[in-house]
Amino acid sequence: MTHAQRVDLIRPGVPGPAGQVWADLGAGSGAFTLALLELLGEGGQVYAVDKNLRVPKHPRLHTLWGDFTKPLKIPLLDGILMANSLHYVEDKATLLKQLQTYLKPGGRLLVVEYANRRPNPWVPFPIAFSGLEEIATGTGLVARKVGDTPSDFGGGTYAALLTRG
């Protein structure tokens, strides 16, 4: 997936105004982190969190090496992006409840995941949109699909926006 495709995929879940503060949980090499920074515009900041963080340096990027399933020391956020990272978490409901404590009122959780994938070593706990929607509802969130694109690894990838119901 190209940078422009990543930007287009998450754009519907990252509204203005400029200057928002988000976290990218499971940021990895920063491909989606850079797309998020572009959409946030000048003044926007991102906290990139990962156990294997390899993001490029950027003046509006704060890096935190660690496990995003454990408590994080971050400010209240306008939004959280989880791009291809939720599939590493078995207990998604507990994590979604925890993530809500990091969000300001009206905050958003934007999830990018593979559609209809079987478990494998790289995607141990896959979650189709219908499964995400069900888990979200059980944690007081409403899930809405905001994008679809083909995956570089076959099948498709979706973007879903989760907000408090």
C-alpha cells in the first residue's frame, strides 16, 4: 500500500480541526503514523507506541517503546489509531475498554485491519469488521466502516471508526 493509499484509507476517520493529539498504537515502522501526521496538519501531534518501534524522526512525533496493552503515560487524546495491530490482541474487549480511558470526550478510535483473514503467525487473532462491531457494541462503542482497500497480502483491508454510543 502506498503512502497516498494509507492517507486515503484513514482520512474519513481523522477530521479537523488542526492541532489534534493522537496516538498510533502498534506503530511499527511508522507507515500509518506518517499518514496520520499528514492528516493532522501543522500543530497536530502523534504518540507512536510499539515494542519494536522503527518510526522515522519527526518534530511532531513522540515515541514510546512499550506494550500498548499495558497502561500508558500519555495525555488525553483526540484520537487513537490502531493500524494492523489489534490482530495481535486476543482480549480485544478489555483493550477497547482501556483505550477509552485515554480519549477526551468525543474522542475517536480508528482501526485498520485485514478483512476475513485466517489466523497465522503474523495475524494471530484476526478480526473481521462484523466481529469488531460486536465487540465494540459490548464495550459501549459504535463501529462504522469508513474505508476498504485491497491488501498487499491478498484479500482486503478495512478502516473502522469507533466512537462512544
